[in-house]
Amino acid sequence: MTMKRIGFLSFGHWGDVPGSRVRSARDALLQAIELSVAAEEVGVDGAYFRVHHFAEQQAAPLPLLAAIAARTSRIEIGTGVIDMRYENPLHLAEEAAAVDLISGGRLQLGISRGSPESVLAGYEAFGHVPAPGETDADLARRHTDRFRSAISGAGLARPNPRFGAGGASVPIQPRSATLPQRIWWGAGSRATARWAAEQGLNLMSSTLLTEDTGVPFDQLQAEQIAGYREAWAAAGHQRAPRVSVSRSIIPLIDDESRRYFGVRAQADARDQVGYLDGGLARFGRSYIGEPEQLADELSRDAAVAAADTVLVTVPNQLGVDFNLRLLEAISTGLRPALGWD
């Protein structure tokens, strides 16, 4: 197998509940920074954060990523994903460029139409309402187009002659020249993946697909990736795209990991199919077990084989020490066993 990047993906949950080691939003933010710094030290390649509004999870990722960027030097930092229905595209463009400059070009920004949430049309509370005849998915793509124009240096505002300015429209500042190559689209279907390829966006595929054809999840996701690569080639883009998949991987390496996850290993070792947003969706299995077993099972995952980046979803409420032990086991044990280094 070829070299793969391994990152962690944190959903950033907190809650003042029994067993949680992340009781508050402050805990979640500070522990995210601490885990990212420690993960870099054990060879993990990326620190990614899920974004959810109106929930006890990370909602404002760019200040967090800036703090991580200032404390690290190598690890990629990113989102998985920002819901573009909620975003002011130009404000996001300014903040993303600033974070990328602080990090020295390590920002990998995952964006999308968003996922099901606990409120109805929450983006409207942020002042973003679809135009007549426009769906919320259309709204997200419209915001995405404007965001991408902004980070690419398009002129967006008229110069003010009172300040001696004239000529062409003025772009936003700051800007990072290579950031446009590091924007990812979170695709939940084969059709959306093809659209992302046509647009020149990297592909971020999650642990669920909003469609079900009856084949195992990894095969359906591998089909999604193959279609994405075909569409990318047909579009004639000059650079090579990147593709990530997310997986729940829990190596049982000590008494604590066995106590929390050992009894779930068999039940979670198969795909699940359910209804999501009015249609069938397929959810990928979890990989829970002894490291040797996981190496064998992951070597047979068709989508993992097709991707260049694997994002490991972490149980962040179990705290930094627990998650660092899992990530170190994956980075220093599973990675060489699978030939990913």
C-alpha cells in the first residue's frame, strides 16, 4: 500500500455528565489544542474538527485552528466540515487566509452543505435565507462560489475615490496564494462527489452516505471515490486531488479501552442502514479490536485503500490522555503494519 496521511477528527462534544472528562466549552477548546500538540509529537499528520451550530460541540473552528497553528509546526489543521449555509463568505475568506498564513500553509478546509441538526433552518437565525426558488443546498453552493472567488483574489468592492483609489475592484485581505488548492467538499453521495470534482475541490467522504444500493459501505464509498476521480480527470484539472475517508478505529490496547469499547466490538462491526432526511442512508462500521485484527480488517477496506488520508474519529469526551494513547497506537503500530508509512 502507498503512504497515507492519518489525522484525527474530533466532534468536540462537551457535557457535564457522568464519565465525561470534557465538562465545558472551555474544556473542549483547550483539550483540542493539547491533543493536537501531542498528536503531532507522536507522528499524527492532521487535526480536524467537526462543526455544529446550536449544539454543545465546536461551532467556531477558525479561532481554535489559529491557536493550534501557533503551537505546532508540522501537523495539518482542518475542518470536517463547515456548514456553508451559515457562513458570510467574505468573512470566512479573511479568517481562513489569516489561519493559513499563521500555520505556514497547513490549513485543509473542509466545507459542505451541512448535515442534519437539532434546530430547524438555523442558518436563517444567522441572517442567511435562501432566495426565492433556491434550496438550502443552493444557498450553500452560492456561498461557496463567493468564498472561493474571494480566496482566489477576485475584486469584490469598488475603490473609494475619496482616498485616492481608482481602477479595478479591490480583493479581500489578507490572502494566502495556495489556500484555494486546499479546500475540500464533504460529499454524502456519488453525485455530489462528482460535482466536487468538476469544481476542483478535494473530496472529504464521511462515515455515512445518504444513499444505499445494498453493497457494503466501503464498496459504495470506493465507488464514490472512483466516480470522483473519473470526473476530476474529465474536468482537466492540472493538479492531483486529495481524498479523505473517516473511520472509527479503536485499538484495544489496555484495560481502559477494553472497558469502554470491548463489549461494542461485535455489535459495531457491521454497517447500519437507516432513514436520514427522508431517505435511506448507509452508515459505516466501526473498527474495534486488537491491533493485529484491525490491521487485517482495515487492509480489506476498499475505500481506505482508495484514499490518501484517513481521519480517525476520536471519542473526545474521554479526554486527552485516552485519545492520545489510541492515536499513538494507530500512528506507530497500525500505520507500519498496514504499509502506510
